[in-house]
Amino acid sequence: MKTLIFFSRKFLIRNLCVSAAFLIGTVLFISTAWADFTFVHRDLQTGIYSNANSMISFRYMRHIWTSNDGAMAAVVQQGGYEGYGLVLFNTLDDGLNWAAEVEISEDTQVASDGIIDLNNDILLVTSLLGDGDDIVNVNFVRLTYDPISHAWSKDLSAQTTVFRSGRKFRATRATIAEDSNGVLWSAFRLKNSVSGIFQIRVYYSEDGGTTWNDSGNSFGIRNYLADKSVKVIAVGSRIAIIYNDVRAKGSIVESFKAWAYREDSQALDDGWNKKYFAKMTTADGDPYGSHWSVAADYSGNIHLSYEDGGIRYIRFNSGTDSWEPSSKMTRQDWHYSSISVAPNNDIYLLVRNSDGTKVMGSMYSYASQSWGEWAAVSSQSYSGYLRMSSPERFIDYMPVLYQIQQNPPYGLMYDLFR
């Protein structure tokens, strides 16, 4: 058994500052022009590498957070690179230098989703992303923040199992959120390995993650189609799940976006309100059910970007308590997305461009209720997937990680801007 390792900051720090001219992208759906993004750092090499194709997957999962005193953390699956699995990296200088701080899991296959709480602790769930053929538990980990050293460490007393996978039931694609009462919620995809049926389940913890209970609620159409995925999210005084569901209609497979929610005042095992709100319109709409990102703003609105013949955007309006019609944001050959909320409720949407060489961004102004032009976030051209990860909410400037290289080891680039 490999022991818990705290890496030498001097040994691990590798960085490269790159400067380049700012490039404005093609205006698509957007009409209102804003000033260029303001960058603190741009096209920095983090020195973080991985053998795992899914080092910061999926899009709807969160992998980077900032404490309220300015420290930043990112959790990356290194896939056995230099012998490591799921690792937390941190930076104390806005991302100029990154250091590996703690190995969360030796498993080189698991992915994670996490939140940062009011104490700056990072609460994670880990699970597999695949179709449930392997037996791996959904586990909970608390990473405790030290405000003196500005470092995170694994709380050895707070490592618990949310769901224990076995020969019959196998859980994957887990996510986590905390409601206004401090109750933790985890939603995940569950496969019955005997029948082959997939569904979505939700568990909760009233004691900070020490024990977990089945809410008794299941979501999605019970069928053999694996492209189900779910993100649990706190929305004001509600806890909600946004999920991708699929069904077969003859020889055609149809994909939908759906949601369900409960009021925080309800009993924990009460039923949830459920509704489908967006049907995919193209045959390859949201491949694998994982190409979407969701964030809740400070007014109780929900913002969702998803792939369906290009990137589309849809908003839940808390004022009308309903989902508005979706808008097509990009042409068909733009892929992946990550959506984030600024302190003033402005929305930042990141997307990979048509030739797969740049990360593009657009900002929605809450004050004027309109989108700005697309502009390049990454100033250079890169090869690889350019999958990106940004926080659900950020404090001042928005950090973003994006994955480069066609073949392993994959690298992470970093930008900080607004």
C-alpha cells in the first residue's frame, strides 16, 4: 500500500509564462460587444500531467475551487503518471506556480466532483465514469483547509462510502452538493448488473458525510441505455438535480435534459418534483450524455450549457419558476463547454472552437441581460481535446484549466481572467 505523500513544492513546481496578442473570435449568436477579457495569467503551463484521457472529466463535474482568502485547488486524475492517481494540487500565487499537495486516491481510474464549503474545506465524491462493468464504490472525502498555511489535507476521519458497489448494483458518475441546512447530497448513476437496467439515485448525509442514507428516490427512464448522467446542485433554498436521460423509440435513441428538485424544508426522504425540459434535436446530441455544464447563480437561476448540434444555452428563471427556451450559441462544430457564475451574476461560457485548437469565451451581462462577443481565452493554438474545467462560482477572476496533447502524457494549461 502506497503511503500518503506530500510532495515537495520546490521539486514539483514547473511553470512557463507565455504572452501573446489577444484574438477576437467570430461573432455567432451574440450581438452586444464587451471589452476584451482582462487576463492575470494566460496560456500558462501548470506542470501537471496525466496518462488519463479523462484527467478533468466530465464537463458537469467540478475540479477547481478558490478559497475566500485566495488559495486555489485543483483535483486531477493523473492516471498513473509518475505513479499517482487522483491528486490535489494547489497554488498560492493565482496559478503562477502549482504544487501537488495530497494524493486523494491511488486508484488511477476514478473521477471526482466537489464543492468548497464556508470553511474552505473541499468535499469530494469519487467514482468511475464507465458503464458499470467494474466494482468500485462511490466514496466521500473531506479535504480540510488550514487558514494559516493555506493548504488542504485529507481528513482521515472523514473518508466514508456513499454507496458500496457489488456484483449486482454498481454506482458510477457521482456528484455532490450541500443544501442550506448543511445536508450533503450525492447523486449517481446506478446499474443493475443482473438486469442491465440503468437509473439515477440520490443519497444524503445529515452528519457531514460520516453516514449516508438512501433518499428512496430514483430518476430517469429505467432501461438498458447507459448515457445517463446527473449533477446535484444547491439552488437557493432548494437542492436540485440536472440529468441527462435517454430512451429508445423504435430504432431511434432520444436524449433529454431533465431536472428534479426538493425544498430544503422538506423531509429528507420526501419525493421530488420532476420535469423534462429539453429534448436533443440532433442524432448525436450530447454524446455519452456528459457534454454539459450547469451552475446556479445568487438569485436562484440555473444556467445550463449543453451540446446539441453545437453548444446551446438554457436558463431556469427563478422569477417565473420555469425553464426558458434554449438558445443556440455556436455553430455545429464547436464542442465541450463549461459555465460559471461571477459574484455579480454575470455568466461566463467557455467552449472549444471549430478546429479544436482554442478555448473561446463569452460573457453574459446580468445588468444588460445580453451576451458579449466570442473571444479567445487561449491565445495560442493547441492540439488535443481542450476539455476545460472552471468553478461553478468564482470570487474575483475566473480560473480555467484546459487539457492539451493528442496522446499521453496529457498536460494542463491555465488562464485567469475576467
